Amino acid sequence: MSKLPHEMETPAQRMMKYLKELLAKFSKTPYIIPTGIAIAAGVYALVLLYAGTFCLSGLVVPLALLGVMWQFGIKGVKKLLIIGAVSCLVFSGVWAWYYTDYYQHVDPAMATSTETVVSNGTTVPMMTDGFVTPLFGTGSTVFNFTITFNLPDNSTTWSIENVNVAIASINFPSAESRNHSMLRVASADNRTAHYYYSSTVSEPVSQFIFWANISGDWIVATEHRGGAEYALNGPIYKDSYAVVAPLIPVGVVQVFVSFYPIYALLLLMVWWTKRARKMRVTAYEKAVSEKEKETKDIPKEDTKVPSLAKAMGLEKGEDFVCSECGADVPAEAKVCPKCGEKFD
């Protein structure tokens, strides 16, 4: 007894068939778009967590959103553009959540300058030990910014002027930076000079650097990571709700700038590919239609295609009548068998 078609399927094939049926049913529900956006938001969160520095990470989320919506049967360009804009708002929330957690658990860092001096026979940075203490606090916390200058062995002609700490708040539409003059701390140590600035901060998330004029040259002290210079994080409020408030509008701008142009470009490429394919099909159908019109008025006898045997000269043609004597002449004859008339 032969097996039925469904009995010949493997378990994996039956599972795939079942999943396709479920997807087809789910595609007809009103939850299809929110589900697709949620899946893409999960991909975006994974990119932020594990692939933020990957050079092609900006392509992952747009491709994921388009792929999911395509699988769900949503292929209209206008609808996909609107879905992309709504997705940006959702991604902005993911971005704000990620960076709120980041700023709530950031580690303290030290500011140093790239310029060095020889102090007490040892080569050391001109500016070092730049900190803010405490790193976390509230709007009423007094934060202390400190920086140390290492004096060179020939410090008799060395001068330190205009020592400042620049504090920038992370806010929308851009960071607001303010310079604050620092005061020198009296010290018996003649090998170093210590400066400080103490104040509250009005913004929940800030960053800072130190800079000063040393013997006529402007020197900057920053955090050094991977060969690059960065502003130091801090001071930061120890309140997640206070921190997330300024990050949400920043996240909206960040996501729309980094995600939506790529998404729209991919969508434009898909639209153009579909349009080009449609133009080719239309051109082909038009050519076929014109060809049919051209052959419509031609008699069937003239349009009849000869057989292969006739085309090769193996099939005999029809007899004809001699124009001189009226006798029947075979098609392959060159001379009339009755009157001897020659034919071309």
C-alpha cells in the first residue's frame, strides 16, 4: 500500500508547514504591526548591548524591521515608511533605557594630559589625577573637582594660569558647556600644584574636562581610552527617573538620525527594484500585443510555418498547372512533361 502525501513528510517539514499556517492566520490579526516593531526593538537592544561598535551595526536593525514586515505580508511603501517612523519612537525608548542604565553604573575615571614633563627625574604627565567626587549625587550634592600639576625640575620659569574645569550637561538639543575657574590649594609640596572647584550641578547627567595655560601653551586633561580622548562622565544623579528625562529627547534625535535614513534608503531600493521589474513586464506585454496586432490581418496561409521535412526539401509540394498547355505538372518538375516548357 502506497503512503499518503502527508505520511511521507518528515517531522521538520510538518512543523514548518504548521508554522506557516500559524503565520498566515496571525498576519490577518491587528497585532501584526506591533509584534513586528517589538521584534525589531529587541534586535535594536541586542545591537546596543553587544554590537554597538560593529561597523555595520547600523544596517542590522533596518534590515530586521523590513524583513519582519515583509514576512508578515506588509509591503506597501507608504505603510512601511509610517511603521519606520513609529519604530523610531520605540527605539528611542530602548536607547534611553540602555544609556540610563549605563550612566547609573559608570565607573570613575581619571583625567590626564598627553603632554609630559620631567619631574624629580621621572617623566610624568603635566596634568594628572583629575577627578570629581562624589561621582553620583543629587541636585543638592556639592561635587568637588580636583586636578594635580606636576612641576618640572626646571620650574623656575614655569607658570600655571587660567586653570578651568569645563562641565557640559547632556541635554537636548545640545550639551551646554560652562567653564569654571579653579583655585589653588596651599601645599608644602614643591613638586606638585593642586587645584579644586566645588559646586552643585543643575543637570542630572554631565561630563567634564580640565584645561589650563601652562607657560603660554593651552593643555587639556581628559580620559584616554583606546588611543582616543574622551570627556569624563560625571557628576551624575543617582535617580533613574531624573537621568532618563533628558535622555529621551536625545534618544529620539539619535535614532532618527542613525536609523531612519538607512531604513528609508533600503525601502527606496526595494521600491525601485519592484518598479523596474513591473516596467520590464509591461514592456514585454506591450511588445507581444503589438506583434499580435501586426499578424492579425495576415492570411493564415501566409503565416503558416512549413514542416521540418518540407523546409529540408524532403517533403513533396503540391502539383501545379503548366501555363502553356494546361497540363498538370508535379511540384518538383523543371520541364512540362507534355509540351516541354521549362520552369525556373
